[in-house]
Amino acid sequence: MKIIRMNVNGKDLEVAVDVRESLADTLRERLGLKSVKKGCEVGECGACTVLVDGEAIDSCIYLAVWAEGKRVLTVEGVTGPNGELTPIQQAFVDEAAVQCGFCTPGLIMTAVEIAGTGRKYTRDELRRLISGHLCRCTGYQNILNAVERVAGVEGQ
């Protein structure tokens, strides 16, 4: 076991982890952050996506010890100042981009990263940026509409 220090959703934490443990396991099992879903556990589905220092990563293939000294953000940390939905979360609701919801937290975290760049993207670029996420329900059009709503589209 090794003690690591990281900031998770704005809180500085110390947690003891096995040096072979994934960040997904630490967040879900040790910290109780259930938005971090374990789907494929090989970095293919995107269900475990979180932001580490502002970059979307697959936490199932990212060791917890690598998060030492870093800022980690999960969906539980993506809320307005009074707990209200953020524009990104509201866009997913408004565009009906949620069905079963398993992939939604990971997609929202990728949308947070995309929106955080402040640049406008073409729809094809947005399609590529979310391509690391598997969704079995929506067909991606409503998800793209939601991401487009918050990230802006080039030419608009």
C-alpha cells in the first residue's frame, strides 16, 4: 500500500492504494464516486472517463499512483455553485442525450474538456473527440447535439 495525495473534485485527499490499483477502482471503491463506471476495463468504452489536470483520461487504465499531486474531476464535482446542473449537464437533458445513462458520466467529462478549450469545432471534429465512448442506446446524434450546444460549432 502507498499513500497518495490528490485533489478530487476540489478536495485535497490522502488515500492508501495498492500500487497496482487503477484510478477507477480508487475513485469508485475507496472514495465512493459511483459516476466512474467500470465497463470494459481496457480503455475502450470511455465509461470511466475523468479529468486529470483538465485532460480526459480512461481511469480504468490509469494507475492511482500516477494521480499523485494531481487534480481529478468526476461528474460528482461538476455542478453549479448551489448544486444545480451546469450548462453541459443541462444540454444532455435538453437534447435527450441520456437513455440508460451508463455512458453519460464519461461523455459529460469529455464534454467538459471540449468546452474548456474555448474553441469552436466542426461536427466532424466533435464526432472524433467523442469517438472513445461507446453508447448502446442513443445512436450518438443527441449526444453530438448536446456537445455542440456547449462547445459551439465552427461557422455559427
